[in-house]
Amino acid sequence: MSLVHPPVNGRLSPHPAPHLNARVRKLKLVIAFDGTGFHGWQSQPSGRGVQDAIEQALAALFPSQPRLTASSRTDAGVHALGMVVHFELPAAELRMTLRHLPLAINALLPREVRVSHAAQVPPDFHARFGATGKQYRYQVWNHPAMNPLLENRAWHVPRPLDLDAMRRAAATFHGTHDFRAFTSNRGTLLEDPVRTLRRCEIRRSGPQLTFVLEGSGFLYKMCRAIVGTLVQIGEGRFPPDTVARMLDSGDRQTAGMNAPAHGLTLWRVSYGRP
Amino acid sequence: MSLVHPPVNGRLSPHPAPHLNARVRKLKLVIAFDGTGFHGWQSQPSGRGVQDAIEQALAALFPSQPRLTASSRTDAGVHALGMVVHFELPAAELRMTLRHLPLAINALLPREVRVSHAAQVPPDFHARFGATGKQYRYQVWNHPAMNPLLENRAWHVPRPLDLDAMRRAAATFHGTHDFRAFTSNRGTLLEDPVRTLRRCEIRRSGPQLTFVLEGSGFLYKMCRAIVGTLVQIGEGRFPPDTVARMLDSGDRQTAGMNAPAHGLTLWRVSYGRP
């Protein structure tokens, strides 16, 4: 998509491609947000998508009103520390250094959303199709009384959990599997349901559990289905060795519940060699 | 203070002391709160002290309307994970197990305040005078852009910090000192200004710094003055070896700024041998 030299009468602009590209900048932003008050990442008719907030800020800075392409679409209530997006704009519109760009955008954003980093990327960079790895973290507060400092950040699980059983089950998710039983896509699954999980570990610090999920990519609601199932295993609802059967079944009905959205954070997205 | 047998006509109740004590229960509660919306711990005419919220909940459960004695008084905006309080009530009023008491109180509290633990303590237990150690933690987010997930939980310090210099300075606070230069008491200091810091360390995880301060006790705003001074040392405003001179001076004017309240959390209070 060229923002400077649209084809005239169906013919291409007279400028050769390299020259044209020099007049278009492709930029990458790293974005953190508290998802509590938003209807998820994606633009909404309500205007309460995180994407809407950032595109409104960009529109105030850049006349070409850039649209964002994001690495991931997060659900309502899900947070991010390292969401990656890209956008293009005419080089002439970028009148500040890339170090100042986050400050300029942040000055126009609500406090719940921050741009932590901006960089120029090559024309073939793509925030979504170029991502080679994603890490999500999920927080659980496992104590009869919730920790008020983790309100909207962690799932409160009051019943005692068998961490050993959960860790044994978590190891089963490791590797390459058909994750059809752990996604909420209705009807025919259009995408390939095979994903590779490189990490599926549970860290503990007192009553606080942190699930670290890292992989090549994730199906819709896959993180929340994995965490929900592991917590139900910790509660004794399923035996730990049931995960292999759930994966084999390919049936969402056999797996456990979806953990609530507010415990989940998109931690980072990686590009380049996995 | 007896809540069951007040002296009649100035004479003591006919029951001997041990019998009397058996009719009074002294209970200890551990309390966590998000201090953002409160005017500090202590009861306020506004009713927006954390203490007010808990005493109102207790008044709905116990006709004797117990008043709390707390280990510490935290400033407006300061949080707690392990605040300790005690109160007394007639044994006959306690009609539930101690395991259920936190649930009953929490059902009557705003979500920002939670009782995490309740226990019966001996008559000579005192939440404030019996405390032998306190740990505070202070969070700083050291990056040009704030982390929105730490809003109201961490102090945003955008400028780069020299962590080595800060750690050298932190070591100087270790041990027993006159901390008069690090307290905001106005006029004559009524309490002994000598305190012992057993820990004064700075942990780092990416842009997140956690100051762990542990000691026999803390003067008014002492934690915030120590952290504020260490951050200013990290910014190059004072050399690290200046802390010894600040301590020696006994003059609040020589030390650094108070770090803002919202980064501070009362982490735990200990009783018994230090």
C-alpha cells in the first residue's frame, strides 16, 4: 500500500519502487496496556478497542491517519506489555526522531495505554505474519482471600491447588500438537490447528502462580483454555494424564474451562529465527 | 480493657483475672489493601481511612463494635500486603471459626481491602508494641514510558539510573543509625530516632526495580526518604558516599526527596525474636 503515489488511471506511479519506498516509512511500535476498561484490542464500533485509542492519537500527529496492523488480537480484559504493531506513513510526515515518537504518542493516549518503543523496520516487516514467537503470562492468586493489589491482574482461585499435578500436566502441552481441543473457534476451523509450545511452566511465589506460555503462535482463546484446564487439574477435577487424551480428542468439550481474561498478559512477541 | 465486665461503682468485677480473660478473645488479623482510594490507614473524619472500612465491617458482625490497634500507620496512597492489627471482643460474640472469620469480614469490605488471615493471640500480644520487624517494598518503573500495569503501584522514573551507585549507597543505610535526616517529623522529634535496618537492597528485573527495606521499625516517611534519596543518587544528583554525611548531619534538609507514596507497600510485620 503506497500512501504517496497512488496509481494514476490504473498505471503505476512513474517512480521506481526503491525510490518510492524511500518516501514511505514503515514503523514498528511496542505497546503496553491495561485491558480492564477496553473491549479488547481490535477496533470496535464503540471506539473502545485499544487499537482505536492509538489510531486516534496517530491521527492527531499524522495527516495520513495511519492504520495499525497488530501481532495479535487480544480479548476484552486481556493486558499487554509487549504487543507489537506496524504502520506506514509518508516519510515527510515524520518530523521527529524515533526516540521522541513514543513520548509524542503517549501524550495523546489515556494512561492505560503506553507506547514503550518505536523503530523503523524494513518494508517486508509484518507485525502479524512475521512473528515467530509469542510469550503470554497468566497470573493466579491462590489463597482464600484475594490480593487487592492484583485485582484485574490475576485470577482469584481460593481452593488449594496441587502444583505437582499441574506441573506434570503442563509438561504434556510441550511440543507440537493439534490444539483443536483448546480453542473456542466455532464451526469449521479455518486455520491449521497445529501449534508448537516451547514453554509451558508454572512459577510459584507464595500464593502467586505465574504461567509462562511461549510458542510459535496461539489459537483463539488457547492460552485461557490451557490455564483453565491446568487449574482444574490442580483442583482435582481431572487427572494430570488426561491432557494427552484431551489433545488427541480434538474436541473442545473434553478439555477444561477457559480461565478468565483478566489474568492474561501478552508479554512479548519475537521476530526472526525462533 | 475488659469488654465484658466493666467495673461496677468503681470496684472490679468479682471474677478473677484468668477467668475474666477467658471471656475476652484477643484476635489478630493480617490485612492487605490497595491504598489508592484511601486517606491512609488511620480513621479519618471523612471515613476514608482503611481502618474505618474494617471497623465498619466488624461493627456489623460484633455488637461490641471492636476498635483496631494496628502495627503501623500508612500514609495516603501507600499499600499493604501484610498489615497486622489486633482487637478484643467478648468470647460469646465470636460465633464462627477463625478460618471463616476472614470470609465473613471480606464479604462486608470493599474489594480494595481484604483480610487474609485471622488468629487468636495471647492477652499480651500487641500489634504495634510487639512488632519486632517490618518489611516494606518499594517499586520503581525505570523506563521512558510508564508500565500501565503498574499504575498506582510503582513510581515512574523515566531517566536512566546508575544502579551500581544506588546499591553502594543502599549498603550505607545498613545497620543501626540515627535516621533523623530521613524522617519528616516536624519540630522536636518525640521518639528515639535510632533504628536498625537489616535489609536495604535493590532488585532489578528489566525496567522494574524493587527496593526491599527491612528493619526493627521505621520513622515517619523514612522509607520514602531513603528510596527518594537512592533514586536521586541513581540520577547523579548526589554521589553515593553522601549517605554517610546525610545520616551524620541529622538534618532532613541534607537528604533527598521523599519518593511518592503509591510505590510503597507494607509487605509484612514480624513478632517474636528478630
